Amino acid sequence: MSSKTIAIIAGVGPGTGAAIARKFASAYPVALLSRNPDTYIPIVDAINSSGGKAIGISTDVSDSKSVKGMVEKVKHEYGNDVKCAAAIFNASGAFVRKPFLELTEEVLDASYAGSVKGSFLFSQATLPLLLAATTPSTSTPTPPHPPTLIFTGATASVKSSALFAAFATMKYALRALAQSLAREFGPQGVHVAHAVIDGVINVPRTQAYGLPAEAKIDPRAIADAYWHLHTQPKTSFTWEIDIRPGVEKW
Amino acid sequence: MSSKTIAIIAGVGPGTGAAIARKFASAYPVALLSRNPDTYIPIVDAINSSGGKAIGISTDVSDSKSVKGMVEKVKHEYGNDVKCAAAIFNASGAFVRKPFLELTEEVLDASYAGSVKGSFLFSQATLPLLLAATTPSTSTPTPPHPPTLIFTGATASVKSSALFAAFATMKYALRALAQSLAREFGPQGVHVAHAVIDGVINVPRTQAYGLPAEAKIDPRAIADAYWHLHTQPKTSFTWEIDIRPGVEKW
Amino acid sequence: MSSKTIAIIAGVGPGTGAAIARKFASAYPVALLSRNPDTYIPIVDAINSSGGKAIGISTDVSDSKSVKGMVEKVKHEYGNDVKCAAAIFNASGAFVRKPFLELTEEVLDASYAGSVKGSFLFSQATLPLLLAATTPSTSTPTPPHPPTLIFTGATASVKSSALFAAFATMKYALRALAQSLAREFGPQGVHVAHAVIDGVINVPRTQAYGLPAEAKIDPRAIADAYWHLHTQPKTSFTWEIDIRPGVEKW
Amino acid sequence: MSSKTIAIIAGVGPGTGAAIARKFASAYPVALLSRNPDTYIPIVDAINSSGGKAIGISTDVSDSKSVKGMVEKVKHEYGNDVKCAAAIFNASGAFVRKPFLELTEEVLDASYAGSVKGSFLFSQATLPLLLAATTPSTSTPTPPHPPTLIFTGATASVKSSALFAAFATMKYALRALAQSLAREFGPQGVHVAHAVIDGVINVPRTQAYGLPAEAKIDPRAIADAYWHLHTQPKTSFTWEIDIRPGVEKW
């Protein structure tokens, strides 16, 4: 076998992405994507120094050339017949909370680029590698579980609040993408899932919120849930899960 | 009173838009928008020749300059203090049904432009005129009902089927926009609503489908429903209705 | 024509039921149902003295004998071939808000009886009369609009909050009944609809809440919405609407 | 420690219930409930002979006396200070698919008893034992994961089809119960979840359907998903998952 079967994770920073990367790196070589290498370098290093195998690829998921370049780097590193056991879209456009009449067209476009265009291009780039993993070959290992494409959503994926027009429109759109792909590719053996992360995640960025730890979602629990989704057999796919702190009001 | 209180309808062709235009023209002067004047001219003429008042404005709702120009033409025709009793977004990106891996970035962008960018720019242009209609003034009549902003959705607004990735993502996004605006502007007196038109509409374009009339939604019934939404008092706003033929499977 | 085409309304007290009764009485003779005659007598009198035609029938909708007796009284009054243009289920089990472990089995049973058993028996009693109205006959007038069966729901029909276990379970169940009946009887020409009344209604009972009028739903607006649903042609049925004050948080 | 921390599973037959029982028996002593002992005896025997600990208790979950007797038997076997690490409601009223006007009141009552009354009484009986497990004590072990109450739902929990009026009303009601309890008891440390099992399960009873294995949900995958839910920390609770075959149309 000259090529590898790997996991590709987009949106890897020091929080959910890192936890997901570590979890999947315990089973597969991984490729970790982020625009800014500073955000993935510590995770790549940590995985490689603890017996795993990781590469980081600076990628703008909303730019088709950048995404194509990413696939080439993946093939260069992991072989031309590389297959994908899991692809996880954990990136997002910037979070914006603003009165509607103060939103600019540029903000909407940026939200579209980060959440919708990005997830679209990421899916088009990874689905051929996920589909390849559904059939055995001599060049590349067959993964032990159905290949899995997971999208990270938010409260705003299912509830569009006042002042969230730019953010929620694109989170609804991302959820629609995940649902359409689940229906198209499930019968072809690829498991597509969407997670509604309904609450504040316990990452460095949210320390400032001053919430007690029990009111913040543990990124490792998200990673565990994604791993559970990945292990589901093709007779028993979950399309959507929600995750929130037990103390959360909802 | 030197200015008018009007209705603005985007997406006026020989079907739903025309029926809505006729309905609202029986109560207000109207401005009818479409990219191609050929689609609104017959309706403008019919309204003007039957005692109503209509103007058509060639507008690309996905282009902010075009939308700004539209507002200027509206003010030129109906007065600088023009108010909006109703604004209806009935436009849409092109309908696309295709395997996901055959979709191009251009198709996604066009769907975004037509459905999301268009509804965003239309809302930003009309909301100031709708808000103006919530308070009496000496220059312009106060409408008899709360000013109303309505968005036309589809089955794909709430169900994202296989092969509908480009279309449904943007319909979900449109619905999110409508919901966020309802929550932000309802307390300010503007009624924002979303209609899930769940079926084939009985318009010239769908004659070729060969369906019996009873299996196709009557555009006049959509117009009647929108008019009913418009007449609801501010204590009793509907955010969402669905409309489908009685014989429809759903 | 020896028989009448009427409207039957269950749950007629001095609020929503009364407003609905008055609205439909302007078009049809009506039969108004309530357990306690004191609640319908003033409305029956008001309708009869203003040129309409109403009878009140003391009915326990959760008791099949009582419901059968009601149908017999309706036939005795309006003719053996009586048809139903509209049937509206506006009754409800008692509202209960309590910690789950303090709920008794009796409370759950009462909620089931009032909301689920009641709507079930009411639907079984009225659907034959609604179906009869879909076809012309010599004995009884054909209604001008498709016969319509409407159920009044609440916020708890779509959101099951803490402490609402007894109330929300039965409101969810009522909504399921409405949806199943819409799918079964829509193709047969009967329009079945469900209304999510999402807020406090402006009725005598809620005066004590101290809310401003603009924060309370106008029962006449509910009646107008139900009437609009009734007027929809069979090509264009709405299954569900929501109604809430513009100022409501949701 | 004189008492045990156990799992209680209601609705244990030769399918999903058995798979759940085996899974949780690998971590906890279990009590398996079914009306007919014949359905749990083989599973109880299998667990006990392979190193686990199980008792079967003949229980009618819709009868409060029977449920109270069940709790006494549990305490007699596992100690007066028995705690519950997991309680799983996998029972159901009979599946009925029938034209609405052919349904009898008795069918509705039976569906209510099996799905709603049963889940209500089961929750009232087990929640005190689940709550007890949230705090350490000297008498009984503290479970390694937050105590968990899971309800098994179906397609009809979220879609009420024609001819499913009796079945879907009660599945909607069960889902509402699960949602209300999640909101009330999550903040108290008990994880409440609901599973939408959207498809035919691969159990002896469905062999006759003639479906290929890949079109039927594997009961062990349901058990694995329930176990995953049970292992989630209290910062990261899932309320709802759906499970269906990859090839399923939905």
C-alpha cells in the first residue's frame, strides 16, 4: 500500500479543531487546515511528537485555488491514491452581531465566503477522497468505519435571532448543505453529519466571558461525539446531533 | 400630503409576482421590479389601465448600485417622503438540480447573489421606508395596516433534498434572514413574514409539467395569503405560513 | 334544500372561541360547544339577536357519548343531511405548570382527555360532515369554500419547556393529529390546519397578567386568520400558521 | 457500599431492547422490564451466564401499581439505596396504521397508555434514582458518567403521516416529554435524550419485510449510540440524535 487513508480537518485553532485533530490523529494520519499557520503549528507538533502523523496546510477554504493546492499537498505527502476516512469542516465566517441596518454588503459576503463557499469547496475537494474510501483497493488501506464528512454548526443553525442576520443566514445554509449531501452521499456509503453546537465552547477565546466551566462545552466532548459518529456502521447513520451544557437554557 | 405610501414588489413576472402586484395595487400605488422590463411591462400596463397606479423599474436586486438607483426612482415618482406599506421579495436565484460534484462555484455564487444578496439588499433598501410608515407624518399617508415585509420561500426552505445543494442552501439562508428580521423589526412595528410555497405554482412556465390544475398552487391564492398577512394587526403577526395543493404529497 | 351547512366550534368561552364563533356566524349557522352552558349562552344570544343563527350544545368533547349526543342535536336542529363548512377545535386540557415529580397521573390523564381524546372524538364526529360538504347534493347547500377543520395550538405545540411536561406533551400530540389529518383528508378536499398561538391572548382571564394591550394577541385577529384559512381554495391550503404579538420575544 | 448503581431498561424484547441491555450490562447490573417474561428471560440468562448481572421484572409500564412494584423489586435486589446510572424507555404502544375514521377510541387509549402514560410513569419512577446518582454517598457507588434517561422515538416522532394519527400523536407526545425533562433535569445533572430511530430495525420481527440487511438499522448500533450519549460529560449533553440506514430515503 503506497498511499495513506487520512483525516482532513478544516478550521484548526486552539479549541474545537485541535481537540478533533488529536482525536482523529489517534487513528489516522491527519492534514490540518487553517489560514494562519500559527494556529495549527502547535497542534501539528504535538501530534508528531507523541507518535502520530500530522501535516499543516495553510488554506483559505473560500478560495478554490487554495483548496486545490491543499489537495495537491495532501497527495504529495500521503500519496496519489490517498483516501479520506474523515473530513471535518470546523471553519466559520466571522461571528457578527449587529443591527441589520448597520450590516454592510462586505460583512454578508465575508460570512458567505467563510461558511458557505468554504464548506462547498471543502466538500467538493474531499468527497472524491471519501468516496474512494468506500471501495477496497490495493494502493491504500480501507478505513475501519464508513468514511465520514462532518460539519460544525451552532445555535444559529436552527434559530435565527435578532441581530444575527449575517451569521445565521450562513449557518442555516451550511446546515442545508449538510442535509443535501447526507441524502445524496449516504446511499453511496459516505456518512454526512451536522452538529448543532448550542453553547459557548471552553476554548482560550471564551475565557473572557467569565462563565463557570460547567456552563461551557468541552471541546474534547465534541471530538468524542464526532468520533462516535465516525464509528457508526452504514446501516445506522446519524445526520444531526445537538450538544449543549446541561445547565444551558434552551 | 406630497408623498405616497406604496408597495414595492421584487420579482415580478407573469405568475406569482404579477398576482401579488395586482392584489396590492388595489390598495396602494406600486413599484414593480424585475431585471428584464419585458416581464413587468404587461403588468404595469394592466394596472395603470384599470385604475391603479404602477411603475416598473429594471433592477438587479443583487447589485447594490442597481438597488440604490431603484430607491431613487421610487422617490422621484412617489415623493421624497415616500413610505412603504408593503415590500415583497419574490425573486430567486436560478433553480438548479444537479449532482453535487457537478455543481460549479459559479452556480453557487449565482444562487447566493439571487436569493441571499438580493433579499439582503432589498431589505436594507425597503426597511427604512417600512419603518417610516410606522409613525404618522404630515407628508405621507399612514397605511391602514402595519407595514409588512414578506419573503417567498419554497419546499427547499425547510427540506434540503439530494441534488438541491445550491438551491436549498440559499433558500434556508433566506428563511433565516426573514426570521432574524421578524425578531428585530417586529417590536418596531414592522411585520416580517416568510411563506413556504410547497408545490408547483400554476404559471405559464409550469404548463409543460402536465399536472392537472388542482395539483398546482393558484398564484392568486398566494397573493390573497400575502394580503391577509398584511392586514394582521401588530398584536397578531404571523411569521410563517406554508401553502400547498390539497392533493400534494408531503 | 332541507338541511343546513354550518360551522361547529368546540371550546367557546368569552375569548378566542367567542371571536371565532362571531366570525363564522356571519357566514353560516353555527353550533357552539362547551361543557358549561354559561360560557356559550351570552355568545349564542348575541349572534341570534344580531341576525345570525346559533345554538349552544353542552358537550364534553372527551366523552364519546357526549360527542355523539352533540351530533344528534346538530342534526335535529339543522337537518339530517347537515353538512359542515368549518369545524374548529379550540378546546384544551387545563394548563399546568409544575415540577415533573409533582405531577400526578390524574393531571396527565386530564390533559390527555381534554386535548388529545377531545380533538380525536371531535374530528371523528365532524369529518363525515366535512367530507359530505365536498360534494354537491340537493338536500344541503354546498359551501363557497373547501370545508375546513382547524385546531388551536400554543407555544407548547412546538417547544416543550421545563415544567410543561403534562401540557406540552398533549399540545405536541394535537399538532401531530392535525398534521396526519391534513395529509389524509387534504387529497379528499377537506382543508385541515393548525395554528400555533404563540403568546398571551387578550381575553378576560388574562387581564390579571398586567400586560399592555400591544403585548396580547387580539382574539379577533385569530378569528380573521381562521377565516382566511377557510377561504383558501383547494389548490392552496395552509397547514400551519403561527400568530404572536409583534413585541413578543421568541 | 451496600447498594448498587444500575441500569433499568423498559421494553426489552429480542431486538433493540436486548442490544441495549447487553451493552449497559457490560458496565452495570441491570433490571430488564417487559410485560411478558418470555421476552426478557433469554436476555437475562445470557447476561448472567456471561459474567454480568441481570434481573427481569414483569412490568406493565402503563400501570402505576405495576411500576411501583417494579421499583420495590429493584430495591429488594439491588439495595434500598440503589441508584440509577441509566434508565432507558424503549417501550411503545402498538403500531397502528389505519384510516382515521376506522380508528377506535380504544386504539387511541392503548397508544396513549403504552407510549405516553408508560414513559411518564417510568420517568417518575426512575428520576429519583437518577437524581440520587448525581451526588456521592457512602452507601452506593457514584457512576462514572452523568446519570442518563433516554427515550426511543421513531420517524413518527417528527413526521405525522396520513394513517398514522394514533401512533404519531403519541410519538410526538413522547418527544415533548423528553424535551421538557431535558430542560428541567439537565441543570440538575441528569442527562435526558431522545433518539429518532428513522427506519426499520434489523430484528426478528422485521425479517418478513424482505429488506436487505444494509437497509435495516443494526440494534447494536442503537445500543452504541445510547452508550455514547451516556458517556457525555455534563458540559456536553446531546438532547436528540437521529439514526437511519445510509440508503434510507428521507
